[in-house]
Amino acid sequence: MARRIRVGVVGYGYAGRDFHVYLVDRVPDLDLVAIVARSSERRELAEREQGQRGVAVFGSLEDLLASDGVDLVILATPHDTHAPQSIQAMDAGKHVVTDKAMCLNAEEADKMIAASRRNGVLLSVFQNRRWDWDYLTVKKAVDEGWLGEPYLFEAAAMSYGAPGGWRGEMAASGGILFDWGAHLIDQALQLVPARVRSVTADIQRRSWGSEIGSYARVLLRFENDVLYDIEIGNLCRATKPRWFILGERGGLIKTGDPRGEQEPAMVAGNIDAAAEDPLHRARVWRELNGQTTSMEVETVTSDWTNYYRNIADALNGRAELLVKPEQVRRVMAVFDAARCAAATDVAMRVEI
């Protein structure tokens, strides 16, 4: 019989409250028992919303760990806290999930992985967008050979609006790359079955992005000669396709909100109501019988809850962990190379 896993969520802002608490509650083997909120306003909100069902509310991670009442700690906190807090929790014998970005650099990632191994506990990163509908549809098109051998990927997450709170602070967030970039680089490393050979990057710092950046472009060159171009912007009045992919026998374009279908539905309280606008479905162009034809692609759907279902299954010995920290450590190494490339205007030779 599967054991119920006691969960404590650290952070009760947008990520903690609307993502992690919501998704944990959808998994029968996970039992939300505690929340940590630093500010008195957030603690009061958590007590109003969660206290009536017996969820304990703490003011610090130290208080939560001292209570010894949780098995799994979920960190929905600023990026710069992920490494020290996860190591603290793992050294206390707790399993840990950090929100993305995993941390601020590959050195911190190595220390986190070392803490996981020496304590014999699970460590994973909330790369929920491996379950995004657009990504899964693209992955199917690539895996099934509809485009032939891919040689160019372009992925863009463009928006218009100043980042709020700590996300607008360089020291806490790490900069513009560490938000959407954490997802888009992870997806790139999943889609291309080769090591990264070099990284080129440019960062624009304009308007409200004067500190963290308003636009970033990262070009990954893989050892199999695939080029993967990632663009992220928060000062973008004009939109771009979410995906543009070229292969030796075809091409694919996918438009739509980079947040995907699940986020607005989940925030509204019902992720099962997620629906795609048919106008944004992927379209593939390829050559068949000597003629170029186009077809609309049926969208591959999924559910972000599957991330936490896998966490529960892994902890109960029913499945292999899908988002391994060693995989996400590669993302951090790309970040390191991209920041160096942007600062020096030189392509960084790497083996990632």
C-alpha cells in the first residue's frame, strides 16, 4: 500500500499558492500539511485559506524543519534561496522539490546534488513545462520524423510588462534568463539528443529591464550541428511564433500564448477546463510525393499534475524520477555560459 507523503510548501505567493498547493492537492498520495510564509500578510492569507483543514502555517523554514512533520519540502521562493534552503532541508533528511530555476549557477547545482546523494533523499526541479501542450506536440512531430532531421529550432516567450516583486531584482532572480529561460533551455536539452558545443548570448537592458534585462537571445549549437535559438522578452509589443522549426523534409510553426492553456485554467481554479484556441494549433509543411503539403497538427494534451504524480510514484518506489537534478544541472551550465557570452560578446565553447 502506498504511503502518504507529508508535504510542506515554502512560499505562499503566486507560485506557491496557485501552482504548488493546487497541484499537490490533486495527487492522492501527497498530503499538504504545512505552509511557510515570511510576511505576516501571507501567513494570515494561508491561515484563512488552509488553516481550516488543519494545515500548519510557519514563519520560517527553520520552524518547519524543527516541527519534524513533513517528508517533502517544496521551495516556491526566490531563485537565490533555492540552493541554501534545499541543502538545509536535505541535511534535515527531507526530500526536496525546488521551483525553477533550480538555483543561480552550476556550482550551486553541484552542491545541491551532493546534498541529495549524501542524505539519500530525492531532489527534483519543477520543470512543469515538460507537460505543456505545445512542447509535447512539437516533441511528437520531431520524434515521429514528420520534419525529417531537424536542423533549426526557434522558441520564443515574448510579453509586455514589468516583472513584479523579487523577479525584478537581479540578486534574487538572477536576471531575465532565469524565468522563461529555465523552461526553454530545459526543453531544448530534452528535444535535441546531443551535447551542446557552444553558447552565444545577447541581453538588452531597456526601460523596466534596466536591471534584470528586457530581452535575451541565446543560441545553442549542438554537436549534431542543430542550431537552437531561444528568445525571451518582457518589452515586446509585437508577438512572434511560439515555435518555428525546420527539418530536412519539413517545417513547423506554432503560435499562441507562451503561458499555454493550463496556467490560466489552473489559476481560475480548474486546470481540467484548459482548452486550446484552434487558431493556434501547430501546422506542419512537408513534401509528399514531390509536392509540398500542409496539415494542422492535433495537439497533444497533458496535465501539470503529472509532475507531482511522478514525484509521489518515485517516493513510493513505483516509478523512476522523470525530472532528475543532473538533467537540470545542464540548464544551469548553459546559464553560466550564456552570461559569460553576453558579457564578453564571444561564443563560449562548452561541453554540456
